[in-house]
Amino acid sequence: MLRILATLCALAIAAPAVSAAEGSGNETYDVLFKNGTLDDIPEGAELVYSRSSGNPVKPEISKRDTGDIALTITPADKPVARLEFTQFGGQKRNLGSFPASVGNPMIMYFYETVVRDMAEISGGSPFYIRNRVKDSLIQPADITTGEAEFDGKTIPITTVKIHPFDGDPNADRMMGFGDLELIVQMSDEVPGWYLSLTAAAPDAKHEDAWIYLSQITFKELETAQ
């Protein structure tokens, strides 16, 4: 967990520079790391997300990473977004604090946990996996618009689908993760921008089964009383 916190902090600090160097004019990066996604969230408010994680290889990972994530905007001269995970059963752990001006850090948490999980399950190098995922964020992706049900109404959404290891020469040695698909659904109608973030690696031997499935879904916005 400390490794994830350190990586997330580095990503939060580096995000503006990366956007300027790589993301500007890049549709995939710009829509995923949209600026200003927390600007309208009041101080003291809390964005709540649910996360479920499942894989048949290491079920202990599923237990560890299934629960709720609270993003709280902490009052300060420069507002801070604080992430806290509550595992089902009540155990809490701090995920770090990040400048709210950078945008919603849930996208960074999502990608970094996928990197960690894949490395744990497949035994692959987290450095190699992270570099491949990072590179996929600035490559052309499948970006579509559509509609989804949210809070009792139909809203417009943008969906980005990425296959980080498509064509990777090492894909056959990734224990099925070579077919990993990352799916992010976003909308201006959803507080904090992200409606859902999904990472799925299908089981080639069994239809409608997965060797890895991680889903983060927006639940609610709780305002300070």
C-alpha cells in the first residue's frame, strides 16, 4: 500500500507536466485526465465510490480490495482531495491526499491498482506493466458517446476503451492479462466526472468468465452538514 501511495503522489504532482508534454491535443489522455473535475465539489463534501475486485487465482486480493472509497475535499488555502478506503467489514486505510486542482485522483488510483494487481497475480514486472499502461494513455483509443442510467435519469456519457497489451510481444506470458481491457465511463452529469472504471481480463477457456475483474463505480455525493 505504501508503494501505491508513493506512486499516486508522484502521479498527482507530475500530472500537469505530463498533460502539457503528452496530453495536450491527445484525445485519449485529455478526456481521461480532464482538468477541473473537482472544481464544483464543495469543500467538506465527499464523493463515494464502490470497488469490487475478483480473480480466481488469488482470492485474498478480492477480499482486500472490495469496499468503498471516499474522496473528501478538505478545506485549505489550496483544496486537497483525500482518499480513504473502507474494506467491507470496517477496516480503513488511507490512500493519500492530492491537490484538488489536478483533477479527480480516482483515475490514477484505478490505473495504479490495476498495475499492482496484475503484477501480483501474473508475477510480471510492475515497471514493465506500468510503462505499457502509461503508453496506452497517449495512444489512439476506442472513444464513443452514448447514454447511461444515473440517479434515476438518462445521461450522456463518454466511454473510453483501452487494450494496453494489444500486440505486445510478451502477451502470451501474461497469464491471460494480454487481453486486458480498461473501460472508463465519464459524464459532466456525474459529480467528479467518473461514472465507472473497469478493468477486465476474460478467461479464454470459459465463456462469460474472467481471470480478473475490477470495477469502481460512483455511488453518491455527500455534502457537509
